[in-house]
Amino acid sequence: SLLFYLFNGQLAALSALLGGLIFVLPQLYFALKAFRFMGATSIAKTLQNFYSGESTKLLLIAIGFALVFSFFKGVDVVALFSSFICLLVLNFLTPLLFKTS
């Protein structure tokens, strides 16, 4: 958001922030839902919550984009999707960057 603010202004920064929130909030929900039950005795519950959390996360992402495009008419689409995609790629690459041997 700060980079978009410095180079493109306040509207782009707000759009980038919203794109980041659209990624982070559903991801947080998924982490809380999927890993609520841990341990060898609760494998079935963990797996069920994993699938349920993933499908709900995708639904929350879709709802997030729908809300932004419905209520925020001046959205900077490039900033919104750039921040979302940047976080998505970073989320994918993090295990590779910080792998432990």
C-alpha cells in the first residue's frame, strides 16, 4: 500500500490495502478453521475442517471482491489485483524461501 501511495496516490493505496485484506482475512479464517483440531486422534475432524475451511475461504474471497466492486466505485483495479496476487505468490513461495533442512 505504501508503494502505491508513493507512486499513484491515496486511491491506489486504499485499493492495494483492500486487495491485501481480501487475501489475508479469508486466509486467517482458513488457518483457524483447518487447524482447530490437532493430534493423531482427530485426523478425520482435521481433514473435514481443512476442506470446509478451504471452500469457505474461496467463498469469502469472492464475497470480498464483490463487496469492493459494489461499494467502492473508484477502485484502482491494478492496485487491488496487484496486491492480492503479490500476497498469493508470496504465500506460495514462503515454504520454499524458509525451508528447513
